[in-house]
Amino acid sequence: MAKKQEFSIETVKKYYFWVVVPVGLLTAIFVTLGAVGKITAEFNARKSTLESTKKTVEGIRGDRAHPNQGTIDDIKGKTKELEGRVFAAWDILLKDQRERNLWPQEVGELFFNEIHTLKFGSQISVQAREDYLNFINRYLPYLETHVDRRRLQRKNTTNGLWEEIPRDTHGRLTSSPDLPSGGGADAGILAEEATLPRGPNGEELFRYVGVVDWNTPETRTVTSHWVTLPRSVEIWYAQEELWVYFALLSVIKETNAGATGRHNAAIKRIENLSIGKLASQSLAERSATRIRAGIGGMDSLEGVGSLMSAGADSGMGAGAEMMGAVIKPQTEADAETFIRNYRYVDDKAQPLAASAASPFNEFKRMPVLLRLIVDQRKIPEILVNCANCAMPIEVLWVRINPGATRPFEIDSYVSGNTLGGGGGDPQAGMVSAPGGGMGMRPGDASGGGEGPTIHLGGALGHYGTESVPIEIYGCISIFNSVEDSDIRKETAQAQ
């Protein structure tokens, strides 16, 4: 029987070499492997850095225009050259607009000479302001003749001559016992000529002359907030409005060129011509309509909230102002705030408060809205004339038969897509009118309420089956002075 081996310290001492050597060898192997991995990682990182540096150096070596002072000076020169081109184009557009829209010489020599020495917004002398007041009181009624507004005349039975029926300061017929039913209202304008009363022997006592029906011209509202003698700021902005209104009326006149009466006119009736803050409200309301109708995504409703809230920045209640209340500012500063409040829009056609900064240095964008009854075959011609008028109109949206169809984008019309859409929002046809409340729809002679829904080629009565109501929403760019602009001042300071 074999003898059992006993474990003792002496045995370990005897054979320790064969135990330590393998352990040490394994330890050395593990340490070596770890060191190699770390060195490899550092090598790869260093290699990557060097390769990147090499590529950068090669790129610099191949670049002919190194970022030295010469390059910097060249960049500055190119920038200055580009700025010069921008200012030159800006100046050309400004001069073109000024040449198309002149200050009226009819005001008088004193005013005409003085105004050309002043910058926009400067103080105008008392005598010059009096001259302008006399001028504009004559000019506003004259503006209506530019489109040959249809007028009701009465025959003088004494001398047989036809005489104009007097109108009030708003352009509405004054009351007269022998007028058609409606008295002082313009309901007679909407009636057929056959309904006008005749003499005892059937002779004609009333007749219509002119081409375009226009019940209450919005041009008369230009001076509605003036107290007595206009302030300087009121004159500067009033003339701006006259230029814009003249441009809109020129579109109508050009489209109706050659028309001898309503029967062969392309534009038969002006429902509403809104500019500035009244048009701003309509544009903002249209954004809400587009959301309800599910068209064009979520437009901003900030404009609606701004217009209908009490404008804290105006200090005079913007909410009441936009709902048609007559507000007469008491100071020059109040007058400018009142006029500028929501008069212009930003790049998204949302109204700008008087305190808001304009997003454009070159121009201000004034919104416009034309609500018309037209021969639908002439709609493309109307849009062309909008682009070619004295103050070109950037058409944003066009609505056909707004009381019964959804709004559509102008580019949809141009590309030949279907006009209008399916059944629309029941409020789509309602647009604010001067004086507060909702404006009437075409075909509603009462001037208020919703009125009957009008369909394409439908119940427009005496306007003809080819006639439709349309709304044209757009903006007019009113160029600022190049020299007085902030960007010009910043450029001059940088140089």
C-alpha cells in the first residue's frame, strides 16, 4: 500500500519555483496585453488627429485666398458693393412710386412748395394746412367720379334740366319726399330703373347716370377723425391714403375702360374698399375663417385678438376703434398712434400695433380689401390690373361668392384649380364695414344682416347671371426714404 503524501511548508519551499514562475508569467502576459491595448488606442487617436491636421493643412495649401488682410478687405468691398446695389434698387422703386403718386398742385403754391422741402412727418405751417383742408374737402367727392359712380338724378320740371340729388358728407342720398321707397337710403340705387316713380303722364322724373354702383364711398372716411384744422401728421397719412384709394379706383377704371353703363361694365358694383386698419381686421378675420374651414393650416390669430382687445399701447381703446366708434385724438402724438394702430401688417399679413417695429426697412405694407360684384369672365383682367396700377397690389387671396364658398389661395386660381370650394363657413361672407357692425352681402339692399346666399350665376338680379361677388385681399408696399432708413444709418456708422 502506497504511502499518503503529506502537505507541509517544507514541500512548498522545495517546489516554490515551479509555482511562482507560471503565476508571474501569466501576470506579465495580462499586463502586456493591457498596455498594448492602451497604446493602440492612443496611437489610433493620435493618428486620427494627425490625419485631420494634415487634411486641414493641405486644404489651406490648396486655397488661393487665405484669410489674410487682403481677403478681409475684399470681402468688405463685395459687401459694400452688394449694399450699394440694394440701395440703388430701393431708390429706383421709391422714385418710381413717387413719380406715379404726386402731391396735388391743386392744394396751392404755398403748400406745394413747402411740402417738397420737408421730410415725412415734419411740421407743416398753419396756412398750408388750411389750404390742404380746403383741397381735400373738394377732392374726396371728386374721387368718386374717377370710376364714374352711378348717380340718381332728378328732372327739374321747371326748366327740364337734370339735376344731381344732394348727398351728405358720407356720400349718401339726402332725404326727399319724391325719392323711391327708402327715402334717404340708397335703396333706390339697387332697384331696377323701372321701379323709379314717373310723372302723372308717365314722363321720366328720375334717371341713373354713371357706370359703377357704390352706395357709401369709403374714401369719405379719410378725414372722419379730424377735429377742425388737420394736424401735420394727419395730412401726411391722409395723402398716403388718397394715393392708395386712387390706385384701387384706377384698377376699377382700367377694368371698366370703354363701358357705357352698368350693363356692359366688368365691375358693376363696389361693395367695399377697405384699406389700413379696416382691411387689417378683415385679413385677421379671414385667418380665423380659414382655420374653421380647414384650409391652409393654423394661421396666427394674434391679429384678431389684438384688434378686438383694448389696445393698451394706443391709450384710447383700440377695441372700440376697430368696432367703428368715432375717436378723435386730442394731441399730435395721440393722432399718430391712432392712425398707425393696425394700419400696416407684417410679413404674415398680421396687423401691427402702433408700437410694433416694422419687419421691413424698405417699405410699409398696407393691407387692402376690394369687395366687388363683377363679370366673372373679367376676373383675370382685374387681377392683372391690380399688379399694374400706380401702387402695385400684391394679391394674397381671392374669394369667389364669399357667402357660399370657401376661401382659396391666389396661386390656386393662377394654376387653374377649381375656383372656390365646397360649402363654406356660414360667416364667411361677413366682413366689417365702416361705421361698425357687419357689412351687407351682395344682394341685401338693407345694408345689414346676412341677406340671401348668392350662388355663381345666381340671384344677382339686375347685375346679370354672369355676375358674381368677389373679395380681393392684398397688400400695397409703401416705400420709405432710403436716406432716412435705419439700415442706411447703420451702414454709414459702420463705415
